[in-house]
Amino acid sequence: MTATVTPPSEHKAGGTEKSGNGGARRRLPRIPNRIRQGGLPYLLLLPAVLFELLVHLIPMVVGIWVSFRQLTQFFIRNWGQAPSAGLSNYKVAIDFDAPIGQALLHSFFVTCAFTVLSVGLSWLFGTTAAIMLQENFRGRGILRTIFLVPYALPVYAAVITWSFMFQHDNGMINHLLHDQLGLTDKPSFWLIGNNSFVALVVVSLWKSWPFAFLMIMAALQNIPRDLYEAASIDGAGIWQQIRKITLPSLRPVNQVLVLVLFLWTFNDFNTPYVLFGKSAPEAADLISIHIYQSSFVTWNFGSGSAMSVLLLLFLLVVTAIYLFLTSRGRKGSDV
């Protein structure tokens, strides 16, 4: 047998050779290793970017476009043919002397009150529980697991369970408060009237505070125990340790936590929709439900989209101001 030796000229770096027409050979370019390795992370991120475009960015752009159109039930089949509305949808939404503007303003105030109570109590409960469970004692692991159950449950299953508990005739809340404890003169209506706001805050708090508890509990692990031991030796009590050591150390985590809870709560749609249905009571008319009613109940998608854009602008402005103030505070504390 005769061995075939390939000439060295056919193994040059930088490409491979391929036969073409007439026996001619041409060299195919090879991607440099540096470019190939640098582009791999972007290639892996490509599916997530496409999914983000499909789910969030494209619908957002379409919603902004719809806010400038007179898109009603008469143009559902040919919504691209809806006439232009200019800024009229926005003018109607912010005309607080008209019924539509007054209803939107009322919904905005209800949402602000709901957000302040839910976020504030969620942070308070989560921080308190995390600090209390820092010390080692029997049953601490079981309590941590129980506290995280509301966060692990699906939102719809949890809210539906609460809706049964708030029933007037056979709900567990009235059975406990009226029948067992006698705290009320008669069973209360929790899903209609002014009590609906209380029910909404309770359900939101129940499913939100475990997230704050989880974040604070993880942040507490990074605080050195030596600081508490030194403070205890110097005579500092538990409240002084919390005020001088724990809370300042938790400030970076709290800044992110409060912002996330604010955005989640202000935009919350699932909780009021599952709890009250398509028509929420006036006392619990959150802006997310109000926009839904303006769009899918009255079939005025142009007006509903304009309200959504105004909500987006409000959240962007509040987020920018919050980040600016917190960044200034962080720089001031570092100086």
C-alpha cells in the first residue's frame, strides 16, 4: 500500500478548501476563536430577547399606536382601519371635570392607597419575621417553610381560596369573627362595599409579604455576627442593634425590594380580577381593573390604551425619581 501525503499548502490556518467547478479550489473563511467565543453569550440570549420582543415590546408599541386611534367595537374586525384620534383619548382621560376623568382619578387614588398599605405592611411583616427567625431555635426551619407557602402557591388558587373565605353566608372569615368570636353584630359583606378595600389589602398582603421575608432573610445572612456581639458587649440592646446595625445594613436590599413591590402592587391585575370579577366595587377599583373595564367592557380600546400609556409614564417617572433619590442617598452615606 502506498501512503498519500497531503502537501502542507493545503493545511494553512484560516480556512478550509473546497473543490469547485473545473477542479478549482477556493478557501472558505473561518470565524476567529475570539469572535466565536465572544458571540456565544449573545447567541444564547437571542431566544430570550425574541421572547421579550414578542411578549412585551411589540404589544407595548401596538398599545401606544392604538391610543391614538378611535378603536371601538365597530372596528374590531378591521382594527387597522380605525380612524385617527390624535390626542383626544388622552384629553378625555385627563379631563377631571368629566365623568371619565373623575372615575380614572378616583381609581388612581384608590390604587395609591392600596399600594402604600400593601407595600408598607409587606415590608414590615417580612422584616419582622426575618429578624425574629435569625436566631437558632427548635422549629425555625418549619416556620420558614410555612411563611413561604403563600409565595409558592399559584396566585389564582390562593385568591380563589380567599374569595371563598370572604363569602357572606358560609365564609370562614364571618364564621370566625361573628359566630365564634362575636366581634361583629352581623356577618359582613367583604366583597362589596367599603369592606372590599380591606379584603383586597389583606389578600395582597398575604401573598406579598413572604417575598419581602425571603429577600430580607437572605440579606441578613451577609451581616457579620461580630457586629452584634461587639454591640452587645458595649451594652446595646436589641432595638439599638436593629436600628444601628440591621436596618443600615439592609438599606441596599430594601431600596430594590420596595421598588419591586411597588411596581408589582401598583400593576396588580390578577388579585382584584379573581377576587371581584370584571366589575370591582368602587372602593376597590384599582387602576388595572379600571383600564380593563374601559377596554374590554365598554369596547373603547383607544381610551383604554391611552390610560395604559399614562400609567406607564407615571410608573417610569416615579421609578426614575426613586432611583435618583436613592442613588443620592447612597452616595451621601459613602462619603
